[in-house]
Amino acid sequence: MDSQTEIHRLRRGLRDLVALSTIPAAWVGRDPAAIAAGLADVLVGSLRLDFAFVRLCDPNGGAAVDATRGDAPSAFLELLERRVTCVGPFCPTEIVADVGGEPSRRGVIIPVGVNGEGGLVAAACDRAEFPDETDQLLLSVAGNHAATAFQSARLIEAQRRAQEALSRLRIDLETRVAERTAELSESEKRYRHIFESSGVSIFEEDFSRVKAAIDDLRSTGVRDFRAYFAAHPQFVRDAITMVKIVDVNTASVRMFAAKTKDQLLASLDRIFVAETHGTFVEELVAIGEGRTFVGSETVLQTLNSERLTALFTVTFPQPTVRFDSVLVTIMDITERKQAEYLTGQVFESSPDRVSIIGRDFRYQRVNPVFERYWGVPAEKAVGMRVPDVVGIEVFEARVRQSLDRCFAGEDVRYAGWFVNARGRRYVAVSFSPLRPDSERVEAALVIGRDLTEHVLAVEALQELQAELAHVTRVTTLNELAVSIAHEVNQPLTAVVADATASLNWLAATPPDLDRVRDALDAIVTDGHRAADVIQRVRQLAKKSGPLNAEVDPNDVVRDVVPLLRAELRHHDVSLTLQLASDVAPVLADRVQLQQVILNLVMNAIEAMSSVTDRPRELVIRSERHDPDHIRVVVQDTGVGLAANLLEQMFSAFFSTKPGGMGMGLSISRSIVEAHGGRLWATPNEPHGAIFHFSLPVGPAPAVASLAPGSRPSAS
């Protein structure tokens, strides 16, 4: 080769080398596939190749990138396929003298990078001298530039991904921080809401200085903090001033009668009294001993110097944590303590036997009356079983079932005669459920009252009332003597007349037996009529105690009417009976109800005796007063009642009649009330008065059954 040709070849090689050296600048920021494609294009265009193949590998294990330009025979492609699978330190540059095909072409395969880690470059050309040293140099330089650019692209891509990941992490962190900040803010709002809206007084206090002072004592060897504080009261006084009140809630302002929070933030001394210092010592001891909770009752004062009984709790942090935010809760229990005191006073001073019995039938508490009644000291009674005190028979017969009903949530009451060590006594007992909460009954409050003297007094009073009622009935019968005699004489006269006529009819020839038979029937009827009148008079005149039985009020009215017919005719009074058919029977003493109706009717007749300008009309009416009561009404058209006398007329010894005893209405009211009813009067418009009495449908009250002869048997 002559010198000119060599110079020309060198110049071309330098020009191509310079051109290849500028290419990497164009690859900055390009993705790996574009770099591989760009290298293949440069090789074909700049080096005037027929075929170029580029493979760029990632030494870190990333995916390889391939680019192909031009056509190559299949034999060369198969060779490349084999080389691609074994790129590495044992795959050197390989020159292929003939890649196959027509026209004949030479090829070369050059590894890229150290030990071929960057991939390989393959080329084919029809030049006879291909590949000379310049061609190999240019291919190697171009491949290494591409490999460098490829690694840079990989690094840039990795950096971009890292930056994106970092950005995402930063955004995620910022989001989490924002969310946590919002949560903390919301938590703070909730805390402030709870703090301010709580009905319990809350103090937020800084005990940092107190904690430091106690730690100093510990460092000097103090271990028995209670003894130390007792011996050094000045330390306690100083510790009170060390506590800084950070905040108080609205309930605290109200509880301690402050106008603003600032008044309470000044010092604990403003709400402390002498008794509070002992409680504060317990707080100091808790700090010294590392305890985190203190709670007890104490005494405080308001800013108006009013004393409060309070229940307080203090929650300290762990000893290793700061003591600058200690919460102290205070509950005013002044009223509760007063109620407990009053309840205790009532329990202890009650004139009744009071005890508390648990579900195990053991006494939990008894009062002094219980002790005296049963002769068992309180300290011994507490813990004893009920049957051991009242006796097993009484317990099984009455007490046990009452307690079982009470423990099921029912209020139980009963009264009756009982026999115990003190003799025969009338006792009223109540069992009331005690619930610590609103659900389960844990105990029963049992109250027993000895009513023996009261019941005996009631019996004596009833005997007196019965005696007085008998006198009143006899007096009334005396007033009705003429009417009664007339009611008896009338049927007796008819009997005599019918008997005389019967004798005449029997003496006739032949005897008129049919007329005799009719006369004898009339004699029987008039005899029963006279006997009924006499029987009613005997009932009213008989001296006996009350006898309760089921009575039809309408029948009682009908019993009285025959005794009053003559009196009604004598005073020219018309009687109307309006007796309802749906009136239910009542449990009562028949004679006593007859006496009440008789008294009211006689009063009505007398009230109309002076009336001359209008008819004298008397109405006796029965009706249902309400679902549980019947009512009997006696209505007249007499002189009427003054409004101011409507209640006074029922008083004993009060009468508007000259010479009247004033006992009739008083006794009538007592009789009605003893049957659980009510007697009252109202004006009758336009003239006269109306007397009403109502009676319950059902059993008579318990007191009515305590009359002589009807006392319950001992249980």
C-alpha cells in the first residue's frame, strides 16, 4: 500500500473516530433501546457496513437490549445466536472470513466492555480488507461508547425510579404526617371537649418540681417517705406551693364558685383546708413509692369558703416519664354523704324493726329496734340466717316466699297475727328490693311494725261504734214504732178478717171450700208479710258485731222500704226507686248498710216535712260509680243544705234538728268508711239535698275484719 493510500485511510479513520466520539453526547437521556438502535445506525452509516448487530447487556442483571440493521446470511445469524449465549471473558473478538451468501462478505464479532460484560457488536462488509485494525478499533470504541451510554441510561433510569420512589415515600410520609397531625388535632379536640364538658371537676397539674424534690430525697437515702413527711411538715407545705395548676375545666369553675379559670390557677392553697393536707401527703407518698394511682375522700373548700366533701383520683405517669401533665379528678359528694348520714340516722332511729337481708337469707344490717325486739345484739345478728332468728316454721310459712318474690323484683307487704317469744302480736311487714344498679336485686330491705296495740284499740273502737250504732238503730226504730206497728197490724187485721170469713164459709150448707182455700192462701201471705217486718225489726234491734258477706245493694234498699211506707204516707212523700240491674254485689255487713240507708231516708223525710210549696219527692237510686265501685244515692226536695255545712254535718254531735243527737250521719260515715267506701253530700238543684255513698266491689279492707269475733288466727 502506497503512502497516499495509507494517509487517506488514516484520515478517514480519524474522521470516523472523531465522529464516533461525539455520538455519546447525543445519547444522554435516551432510553437503552434507542441507544442500541442509534449505535446500529451509526455503524452501518459511518463505517459503510452491510450488516450490523448490537447487544447491550446490564452487568447488574437487567434485561439486555438488541438492535439489528441490514441483512446477513443465516449461517452468520446462527453464529451470532451461539455467541450471544456465551458472552463473557472466554468469548474474544472473532473474525469471520466468510459469513456466507453472495456476494462474499467478511464479518467480525467484538465483545463490549470488560470481559464482554457490556454485550457485543457484530458487523459484516464486502470490503476485502474488512475488518482491518481501524475497523476493529472503531467498532470497539463505538461499542464501548454505547455500553457506557447504556449503563448511564440504566443508572439514570435507576436514579429516576429511586427519585420517584423517594418522592412517593415523601408524599406518603407527608400524607401520613398530615393524617397523624389531623388525628392528633382531632384527638386534642376530643380531649378538650371531654375535658371541658365533663360533669366532674378536672385539674391538670404540673408535679415536675415535686417529683424532682422527692427524687433528691431518695438520692440522700430516704426510703420511708410517709415517716419523713410526718417528721417534716414544712416539706409538705412547700410541695403544695411547688404544684403548678396548668388548667381546669368548666365544672371546676362551677364547683369551686370561681368566676374565671384564672382564679383557680393561682394556687392549691385557695381550695385546700387542714383536712386536705393529709390527702396531699398520700399523693407525695405515691410518687415516692412509684405508684401511679391515688384515690380517696377528702375535704376541700370553694372560693366562698364553703366546705365540700369530695371524692378525688390522681393518675401519675410512670416514674421515668415527665410529671408535667397530671390529671386530678374531683367529684362533689357532699349531698351524697349528707344523704348517707340521714339514711343512717333514719335506719338507726326508726321506731320500726329495720333489717337488710342478702340473697343468702343472712342479715347484713339491723337497727336497735330489731335488737330489742328479737333480743339479739346487732353484732351477733349480722351474718345469722333468718330462720335462726324468726324460727324455721315462720320462715318457711311466710318469710321465705316473701323474700323470694322480693329478690325477683317485687315489693311485698302483708300483715297478720303471729306468735313468737313475745306472745301473740299483730305485725305489718314490708319487703323492698335493693338494687346497687338497675338490674339485679342484691338484698331486701325488711321493715316490720308491731301494730298490736293499734289493732286492739281499733277493735275496742269498733266495739264502741257497734254499741253506738245499735243505740242509734233502736232510737230510729222507736221513731218508726207507729209505722212498724201499722205495717204489722195491717197484715194481722187481714188475717183476722180472712179467718172470720173462712169460718162463715165453712158453716154454710154446703161449705164453700174454694173461697175458704183462697182465704187461707191470703192468711199465709199476710202472715209471711208480718213475719218479714218483724224479722227486719229484729235484725236492726239485735246487738251483734259486724258480719261481712256478699250483699246485693238493691236487696238492702228493698229490705228498708217496707219499714218506711207508713212514715212516707204520713208525711205525704212519694218514693221512686231507680235500682240499676248491673250493680255488682259488695262484701259488707247487711244490717249496717240497712242502718245507713234508713238514716239517710229518715233525714230526707224530715227535711221535707216543712215543705208546702212543692211536691215532696224522694228518690233512691243505685248505679255503677266506676269500674271498681257502686254508688247509692238518696235524693230529696227538702229545705236543702248550706254550702258551709256540707262537711260539718258529718261531725259527731252536730245536728240542725231541734233536740237532735247529731250522731246519725257521723255513724253512717264511719260505717261506710269501715267498708272502704265514702259518704258525701251535694245540693239538689233547685231544691233539696243529695246524699251519696260508694262502696268497693270486692273484699272489705283488712281493718274491718278485725272486729270482735273475726280476729285472724295466729300464724
